[in-house]
Amino acid sequence: MRRREVIAMLGSTVAWPFSGHAAGNHPRIAVLEIKSAASEARNLAAFRDSLQRLGYIEGRTVDVDYRHADGETNSLQVLAQELVQSKPDVVLTDAVSPTRAVKQIAPAVPIVCVAFGETFIPSLAASFARPGGSVTGIASDVEGLFGKLIELTLDAISGTTNIGFLANPAGASMAYFEQQVRSAAKVHGVEVRIEEVGQPDDFDGAFQRLNEQKVQAVIVPPNGLLTSARQRIVDLSRHFRLPLIFQERDGVEAGGLASYGINLSENYSRAAIYIDKILKGAAPGDLPIEFPTKLELVINLKTARALGVTVPPTLLNRADEVIE
């Protein structure tokens, strides 16, 4: 049976009288991510390790179902329907879009999001301190972070006046990201060129145009499509010799120049604590959304040498990690 036929049979909404897992059965966790399984391997490993420390061993004392959209926002509704059929006790999500997909189908199922941003308020949670509904998690937004990414670009690449920015128009948080980066660029007196990429075939053209516009670096924001296409983005940056600035460290490990942002693996570890509390009876709406405790700066010197970029010693000294 095709997925569309399954959805038609299920209807648009699934009732969810949450009352804990059935006696004698393992609790069940569903994981719905906009990003690919490969790109999230490190983070999911951190999540499993944290679960195990809390006494949940996957396949033995807890069941976990995974679905990944590989950056395709349009597939989230189908994947959410599939997960809901397993009657999970709680759902882990990695962004706004998968959270909305689950909530639309099963409004009462508890959801823990590892990257909770301003775009959740007030549609998915009343506030960070008092979510008040079925959604809670750990914040990914840090005030002024995109300003810091602009500053990092200027510090890492001397004389930069023209910066590119990749934007997926389907991303639920992308309008907010664009507004933040435009404001930060204006403060620092630099130009920002935004190129939209809505599907994998768009990247070649986007980089070609950024090259023609003579940008000196490209900022890559957190987004399911952009993360899933990370290696393609890195390959194109090498071809056009355009340094990449990420918010997430995985982009630097793949070949980007630098990153500054939260440690997402730490968010995944902390999400396991939320899930443990919910499985023990806590209501998600009563669990305040916590903020990241640390931002990290990562620089890839191997990439810098390959691109002919001389990273100032002052910036290297500030880095939490330098990849040689």
C-alpha cells in the first residue's frame, strides 16, 4: 500500500490520550528529523549514550523508531504519520518543521525538540519559561548569534566586504535567520548576498551566482536541506574557493573554514533527561525550555591553507578547537 493511501485511511488527526506506556511493555520513543541519519550520527549517538546513563537501553528496555526526511520538508507529514502509528510515549524532533508535523497529527503527544527557537513562540509553546502545551526542549537560538557569525567572517578573512548566505525558503526558521543576518551585516557595514536553495539541484547555480557576485565567504545557517547536502556544499566551496562559515561544528569537520554556535550534541544529551522526566509522568508543558550553556568556536586550519586564508593568531587563540 502506498504512503498516500495510508494517510487517507488515517485521516487528518489522530487522537492521543497520553497516559504512559502499557504495563509490561517497553516505553517507546519516536525520532523525527528533518536532517539525514548520516548527518546526525554523532548527535544521535550522544542521545543514546545519555539514555543509557539514565537506564534506557535501546532494544532492551526502550524501543526507538527513527525517521529522517533528508532535508525534504514535504515528506515530514508522511513520516510523522508512520511514527504516530507506533503509539510513541514521546517524540524527539530536531527542528520546527518536524515538530509541527507531529503536533498537527497528534496534538497531545509529548514532543522534545533539541533546537528550540524563537519561531516556536507562540504557535508551539507559550514561552520558554512556561511552554504550557505538548512541546518543550532545549533552545538553539542565542541572542546576537548571527552578528557573531558576521564578526567571525570578518575576523577570519581579512578585508571581507561582501558575504554570501545560503537560504532554504522552505525552512520554518529561515525568514528569521535572514532578518538576523541582514541586520548584523548592516551594523558592520558589509554587503550580504542571499541565495535561495530549495532542492539539491539548486546548489550549483547558487554557488555560481555567489562567485559572480564576488562574495568572499559564505555563511551556512542550520537547516535540514543544508545539513543533508553538507558535503556537496563543501565540494562547491572548494571549487569556487569560497570559505564557509557554519553555525554547527560538523560543517567545519566536513571541510568548512570555521563555525561558532551551540554544541548540538550536548542538546541531544540533555533531551534524554527531558524524555526520562516525561516517561516518569512529567507534563512537557511544565518543563521549562533550557538554554545552551556554552558556545564553541571551531576552526579548520587545513581548509584555511587549501583556500589560501591566513587565520589571525588572535582568532586561533580564541578557538575551542583547531582542526589541523
